[in-house]
Amino acid sequence: MSGYQTSSERAFVLGLDGVPWRLIERWSSEGELPAFARLREEGAAGPLDSTRPPTTPLAWPSIATGVWPDKHGIYGFQNLSSEYSHEMYTSQDFAQPALWDQLGPAHVGNVPMTYPAHEIDGTMVTGMITPSTDREYTQPPDLRDEIDSRIPNYEISLDYPEYADRLDDFQVAVDDMLAKRRTLMRIQMDRAGADWQLFFFVFTAPDRFQHLVWDMDKLLAHYKQLDDILAEVIEYTDDHDADLYVVSDHGFGPIDALVYVNRILEREGYLVRRDDDGTRGALASLGISRDAITGALNRVGITEEALVQSLPRRLVDSVAEQIPGDHALYDVDFDQTVAFVHDTGNCYINDTDRFDRGVVSPSEVPTVKAEIKDALESATGANGETLLEVFDGDDLFPTDDGSPDLVVGGRGSFESRSAVSDQVLGDTGTYDASHRSEGIVLCRGPSIESDATLHGARVVDVAPTLLHGIGEPVPENTDGRVLFDAFAKDAQPAETKVEWTTVSQTESDAEVDDDFDDVEDRLKGLGYME
């Protein structure tokens, strides 16, 4: 909308989890998505490059803070300890202030990794990794009562394994979830009134739908619903003279096979499995599994949740190590293992400084890392195709010595997994598609150029561009840049130098003791966790 001299003083971020640029570009050009087409015509748009790996827990914090994971502090869904146990990352792990901590009043809805909610100038409803709506997932707390009243049976997420063989029912459930999330957005709009500076709301439904359904006709029907939501948000931002940013944390594409990276490490001699002759093997031979044990406890009224909440974490992990189950870490003999993959593609060298049972001297880490990178990049399929792409953690995360040593992802239509499997390649099962690096960014507002193309935009560029666009200073430690191509040449943000400010790294000593078993089950159902 060129020709305007002033900038907006407020901004709306509409997050659409997992939406790829190529589908938006195609369907908006074909007239299937009129609101997206309008946004492209009246604003600036282009592909948005994600994090490495391109996953939700890394990318949304990078969008919200303008920094890469080595500064915001979140490397996946689960934080690995020196003792090889782990716990879920939460909002308490954010080391960099997010946009809603810098601007206010702010209204934040369904943004992944925001649980537990913390008090801000405005409202917050937490999103992905929230254990359940039985927890305090809103700020202020009384917002929960309003949600209960206006959205009966509001859910954070779906039980995805339940729909593995019921895809028609799954589509209905996703549509219902999308509608409820839209009502939530309206509730927060009502609360915001006319006095707000930031609105940041994420719809995760497209990501969830695409994991299990990669059918163009069904996807288009879903995207038309997103387009209708976008039309409403365009009208809302026009009414409030606000800038609008529509972003996705990553893209999506079909997958043909799963690649079990730990199996490659085992084959090459870098990973050693635990000997099944011990307690774990004896229990397995008797048919005793985690499911069998928890089922027996449930029959006598003792829930796994009660055990986890009442027993120390170290004790829970110690017991879990002895019970055959589905956790890759418990199948590894760390006294003999040189390297292993954890979470969504994070590869760690088992060095003596980082881990309690490390076997690699810190001085040897660079050499070992180079060997493993070469071994993983050399892995091929039956037709000689390369299976994996591998990034050096020091290159991706230069400011944090505790970052993963390597980051491993599937190449092309291959999807990497961290389970310890007997095979390198496996069938995708219920999964049709998974993440790609190319998401979307579209923006529109009083100072945004019309029909402009954005080149080279990255997830860390969203926050600094938004802040500069509404006349606010940008944190001096940001990794992103202001996308000046988005602004009309005669508009205020295009003619104004970036103002920098110092922000303090956030630290929290508070512990989150919630039971995340249901969260882990949902993540397993989407293929995010083994």
C-alpha cells in the first residue's frame, strides 16, 4: 500500500504452522485463495527460510525473538541432561525476550512453547506442549473461565494415534479444532478492545493435518478455511490500522521413507546398544513392557501420572531404564557409545565434559565429529540416493558451547528419526508428509509496499522487521535483519534508521514439574518423538 508516509503503531502476527510457500503461491495465483491473493497484491510476500532442523520448537521461538536457538535456548521438544535423561522444554527455557515481552498491551494465543503462561501486559493462552486444559494455561487466570463458557471441550491438541486408521474422522476433528481456535482468537480480540500493540496468534491445524493427509484436494479445502480466517484478520487489522504479518514456521512436503540415524551410527561402530542379558532383557523375554506395567497399575488405581509426580525424576528415569519400552536413549550403552541422535535430529558426541559417562576426550571431538558427518552424509538408499543432510552445530549455533554437535535431517522425501532400529530405512506408516525448510511470509500495512517480493527472508527476520515497522527499537543482539524490501520507499520505516536497544537475557529458576506424558503421546502420534 505505497504512498503512505507514516507507519503503523501496532502489528498482528497470524501464524499458520507448516504452510509451504509453493502451495500459497500456486493456489493464490489460480484464484483459489482470494484473501492470500489480496495480501500478495496489496503487500509484500515471499518464502521464509526456517531453522535447522525446520521444526516447531526451534522455529516459533526464532520468529518471536529474532534470534537463533543458541540465543533463545530451545533446541527441540526435550532438553537432554548430562545424565542422559530429559525433560520437556517449556517457556521457562526462553533465554531471549519474545515480542510480547517487549510490546504491550499484547495478546498471545496458541503459540507453541509458551507453556506455562506468564503474566504479560495483555492476555496469553498457551499452545503446543501444554499438558492439558486442566492446567493454568491462561493469563489472566479468569480467561480460562471465559474459554470454558464459550468453547465447551476446548482442547490444546488431538490424540493423533487415535486417528491413524480413521482419516475421514481425522479431517472432521481437525476442522472442529480449527473452528474452536478461531473462536479463541475472537475471544482474545474482544478482550483486546482498541488498546493493543501486538496480537500474535497461531493456527497449528495445517501442520497437524498435513502430517497424516497429503492429498491436494483435501489440502485445498483446508487452505480455503485458512483463507477465510485470513480475510477476517485483514478486516480486523484494517479496523485497527495495524500491520499484518502472516508467517509459517516451516514448509511441508511428502515423505517416502524413514531413516533411522542411530542405526547408521550403530552400523558404523559409533553407537552400541545395551546388552539384553540384564534386567531389561529378562523383562522383555517375559513379555513385560511399559504398557503392561502401567496397565496393571491403572487397574489398581495407580496412574503413571501419579507416580511421575510423586517420585523424583532420577528415580523415574532409573526405573524406566530397566523396563522395555519405546525410548531410544534407554537402549544405548553409553559406556561404549561415541555418538547418538536425540530428539528431532540433534546428534551429540559422547564427550567426557558434557556427559557423565562420556568416552570421547574434548580434544578429540572435532575429529570425531568430522568422521561422523562424513559417515552420515555418505549413507545412501537402494538406488544410491543420499539419505541425509548434516549441519555442523558450531556453524548453526556459534554462541552456545552446549548446542548439539551436529544436526541431522532427511534429504528430499526421506524423514530422519532417532529411534534405535534394526533397519536403516523404514516405512512411513501413517505419515504422509513432513517438514521442509521453506515456509511463508506475507505482510501488509500502512507502510508496506504493494505487490512486492521478499527475497532471502528467514524466520529470525520477522521480529526485527515488525519492530522497526511500528517504530520500536530492535534488540542489538538480534540475528535477523530488517526486511527493508517490504516497506514503500516513501514510507517512514524505509526512511528511518534502525534504532537499537539492549535487552537482558531472561533466566528462570522455576521448575515445571508437570506430567508431559500426554504431550509426548501426541508428539509421537505426529512422528515428532520416538
